[in-house]
Amino acid sequence: MLLNKFMMQNLIKIKRKEITMKKEIVNLNGKNIRFEITTDNGNNVVFTDSVMIAEVFNKQHKDLLKKIENDIAYEQFFNERKISPVTYTDKKGEKRPMYLLDRDAFAYYVMSFTGKKASKWKLDFIKAFNEMEQALKERQQQKLPSNPMEILELVFQAQKEQNKKLEEVETKVKVLEDTKRLEGWQEKALIDAKNTKVYELAGDNKELATKLHRKVWSLFKRHFHLPRYNELPAVKFSDGLIFLRNLSMEDMI
């Protein structure tokens, strides 16, 4: 049924005004993602393909094809040219069906994919769609140089700006990671480690235990330069546990 539908819809596409298409590769999260740029009646549209989507979101491509075709929104997307049936050549050299999806169709079909990793990929894909569409608009408004060296210079400049943006994002992510506060279970683990160490050193001596409870946090805050023990950055959680577990009675003097 799937192949028959592809054949029928490809015949419909032949009647449409011929479109031109070129491929673009965008690196997202260290992975090269394919995009297709089409020019249809003078309008540029950005697509990605179902094979790429299945690979990134760890889905079976055949299952994704069924999901796309059996969804109630399929006919509307097809009529609005937001989704197109095409073919690709697999590793065996055989022709296989797949779909090209624009930003709206992509967002619709991956909406049900859940999980932290899937959520990040959704956001990154949408961001890439937006940036490429904006770049295409700006490219249409400008007269690009015809001199090969000038074109090459523009390419290098664009790559330099992209690298700068990536570095800025990586810096922001690192700052967030370095300043993220402890989660509840991490704070409890530190308290448990402190209590275990105090009773290990004080035994049944309650008066000594009371003093050690205060002393341990005092040493902890001094070691990690903190106003309060629970302001330890989450990234240093393991270091905090090690510090508490390694305390000795000599440290308390």
C-alpha cells in the first residue's frame, strides 16, 4: 500500500511546476544532519527527510513511514506541499520510499517523541530550520558575489561566525553546569555521609558527636569556599562525598 501511494503521489508531483533541489549538511550535537533546500515557484523551502529523522530519534524507518501516512494530517500536509514522497537508495543499492518534511510537518510528527534527548533534538532541529530559512531570505535580498574568491571568503566567514556561536553556546552550557545547585537527593546524600562520618568518629559519645556535626560542616564550607554547605555546585557533588568520607579525627582538631 505504501509503495502504491508513493507511485500515485509522484505522478501528481510531475504535474506540478518543476522544482529545483539542493542538499545542505548541518552539524547538530556532533552529528551531520541532512536538509533539502527546494525552490518552488520562486520560493525557498527547507526540508529534512524521514530517514534522517528515524536515525536521530532512534526509530524504525518503516514505523515512521506508517506513522506519517496513517495520520489524519497527512493529506493536508501533502496538499500544502509541506510533505513530499520521494525515494532514496539504501546500502544494498535498492530504491526505498521516504518522505521530505518541512518545519511544520517535522514538528507535528515528532511531537509525540518523548524523553530528554528527544526534546533537545526537537529544539535543535527547529532552530536549524529557522536559521536556514532566515539565511535563505537574506540570501535572496542580497546580490551574492560571482567572483570565486569572494564566494570562498563568504563561506569562510560564515563558518567562522558559526564556530563562534557554537563556542558561545558551549560556554553558556558549561556555566550552567558549573553553577547548577544540588538536587534534593544529592543534598540528602551529603547529610547522610556527614552523619555516618560523625558517628564513626564519635561512637556513643553524644557530646562529642554534637561538636563534630558542626565541625564537619565548618570544614566542608571552608574547603569548598561556601557560605552554606548546600550551596555546593552539583558538578562537585562527588568531590563533596569524597571529602566527607575521608575526614579523620586529626582534621577535627
